[in-house]
Amino acid sequence: MKLTREQIVKSLNDIVGEERVITDEQVLKTSSIDRFRKYEDICGVYTQPIPAAVVKVKNTEQVAKVLKFMNENKLNVVPRTGASATEGGLETAVENSVVIDGSDMNEMINIDPYNMLATVQCGVSLQYLEDSLREQGYTTGHSPQSKPLAQMGGLVATRSIGQLSTLYGGIEDMVVGLEAVFPNGEITRIKNVPRRAAGPDIRHVIIGSEGALCFITEVTVKIFKYMPENNRFYGYTLDNMKTGFEILREVMVEGYKPSIARLYDVEDGAFHFSHFAEDKCVLIFMAEGPQGIAEVTGKAIEEIVTRYPECAKVDSKLIERWFAHLNWGPDKIAQERTEIMETRNIGFTTEVSGCWDVINEIYENCVQRIRAEAPDITMVGGHSSHSYLNGTNMYFVYYYNIVDCKPEEEVKKYHNPINQIIVEETVRLGGSIVHHHGIGKARAPWIKDEYQSSYYILETLKKAFDPNGIMNAGTIIPLNAK
């Protein structure tokens, strides 16, 4: 028999102590969602099943005991640290779920500058880790917009990426070792070594698992020398995205590694660069690292861009100042909430990726279809912000009016249909339907379209490690999957 909410709470109290089991009604309501349903949250309307409790675990052993209890009773668990997710991955999609919150596991375990490693618990804030490292002359190289909010466990779980990724890579390139707990309470540790060839790279069972396979408790990442004095910024205006994609491609194919390589269309650029780029696309680069490398990289970028006469250079100080204020913290989220209520205009993003031969077509098709098919659109545009040898990402930004929309109707009326347009065009052209926010629950319905014949591998992993299906039900693999 299924346990009642009261029985679940009593058992959790016995396992971790009453002081670590939160049952406050408002906390439970806000813990039923993430930023995918921010309009519902702003309006105080919660449509997802409210969890039975939030458990603030303090160590790996507590995580193991709670997971084992949940597994034995076939109760859904939603792992969480910083709670900055945007794709519904933290929604409690079934009744009597329990949110396991690792934000109190915030110990900086070891900074090892000789081996260039930092080992931290899952609840360590990326901002805190990065600030601590920079004081010592080092950096993680990981700088997502959510840096003031995000914590290390969630960053690894969602396969996140940072603004400097074109040089440092995504989180999967930075993670060296891990500790995680699986649903049966098994504690596993992947040791810290520079590389090994002893079978498949099992780090990637955990990285990007979005709480659907295990709970990440500890992370070891690479660190790098921090040399901001060598940073060089470059900005250009241009007439169209296709030219910008060609320049990005040329920089990457010729082997250069700027830390920032970004291309904004006119609509998205108007939010950031209207003071110098009216009705223009904007192309941005930053070179960093040792002085010689930064200088050579910057010079090469300038030489490549000069091959395209439509590009006009802008003052590098404008780009430097813009980048210094790009991150989102609690203050910007509070400001956004106020603006949404005052204007009844709400914005979201959806990010995808594709090879060089299709990325411009993905961009053009999605923008055209959203303008034509989505109701009440006030803005749609986007930018590319993470480039690779064989392609780049596209980060769509869109706003719509919600004047005549009830909070509980917003996702079905607007957000899901827009996601569907972007997913359909991306899949049709051979791209990936999610680049770095995680698939969550929002894009899980299209998981088979994404994986195609390799879905067998994903499905087998889920069945093997979570046979009772207790880990974050509905995330990655949708609830109605057959």
C-alpha cells in the first residue's frame, strides 16, 4: 500500500530529523515548479501536484537513507540544489513526491592548485566557488548567466554550459570526478584522473542525468589560471545572421579559441545594444588566457572579420561593459516579476544546436513560424553563444502578451506550442532540440525524436538504475512514454 503524506513525513523525520523536513505550505507550493512556470508562481497559482515534503539533507549518508526509503516505498523523488532550472525539470509531477534539497551540502572540500582541481559538495554556489578561486588566481572557466543562483550539483545534472564555453567547454569538459547516490542507496564515486580507457566513460551516466537516475553529492572540476588583465573584447555590427554564422564558422574551423563568440540578431540585439547597433545584428568576441595567446587570437579574429565588408567595428569598451552586467541574480529575477505583472508581457528562451550547414535555416524557419503561428507575440529573435568546430547553438528569445490569459493556461496556450515549433524545425533539419538547459519535463515529449534509434540506450539506463521509476518522474523520459 502507498504511504499517506503523514506517514511519509513521519518516516523522513525519523531518518534525518524533524528540523530538516519542511512541510510549510507555501514552501511546498513553490517547490512544485521551477522557472518554466514562473507566471503561475508570480500569480500564486500552482497546477502541479504539491510535494509531501522538502528534505534538506546535510551529507551523503542522509541522501542514501532517504533514497533507499523512497525506493522501497516507490515514492517519487525530485533532486534539487540551486533551483535555477528553466525547463520544468524540478516540477513534482506526481502526488506525494519528496524534494531532496542538497543546498545545505555546501562544503568546499579541497582546492588543489598543483593538480588543478577543485572538489566541492553539490550545494556549493558556483559564484562562491568562482570568487574563492579568483582570489587565488584561478577560475573554473564556467560562467553561465545563472552563476549567482546555480549550485554545482544542478549544473552537472543539467549538463550546463557557460558564457566562456568556446574556450573552456561545457561542464562535461570540466568534470573530472563525481560522487553520486542511486535510488537503492548505493553510493558511488568516480575517481579523479586526467583520462582513462577502462571501458565507457561512466561520468556521462551521471553528467546530464537531471536527477532522473541519481543524486549528485560531490563534484571535482578542473581549474585554470585566471588572467583577466589579458582579456580583449571585440564587437561588430553587420546586416544579417547568415554572414555572422559564416564568420563564427571560419574562426572555429581555422582553429582559434576565443572564450566568447556570440552573434545576435536585430530583435534580440535591440535588448542589449540599441545604443550603438540600431537595426543591426551584432557579433562579439573575447580572447583571453596568457598574453601571447590572447593577442594572437584577437589579431586572427580581426583579420577574419575584415574579409566581410558589411562588418563595422564598435568600441571594445562598449562590449566589455555589457559583458560585466550579463549575469542574472535574485535582483534581476525580482525586477522581472514586477515587470511581468505591470506589463502582462512575458519572455522565455529555448536553445538548440545544429551543424554549420543547417543552423541558419533552423534560425530562419523557427523565427518565421513563431511569428506566423504563435498568438500575441510581441518579440521573437535570438543569438548564437556557444560555437564548436562543426557547428553552433541557437538561443531563441520570445515574448508574448498574457493580458487575456489565466495563469494556469499560459503554458499550454503559448509556451508549449512555441517549443513545439522550435523542436519540429530543429529535428527536421538534424539538429539537437536542447543545447544546455536540460530537457526537463518541458521538452521530454520529444525525447524519442531527439534520440531516434539510440533511445534504446537511454531507456535501458533508466530501467537498470531506476527500476521502480522513483527518480524525477517525467524528466527526460515523459510520464506517458511507452
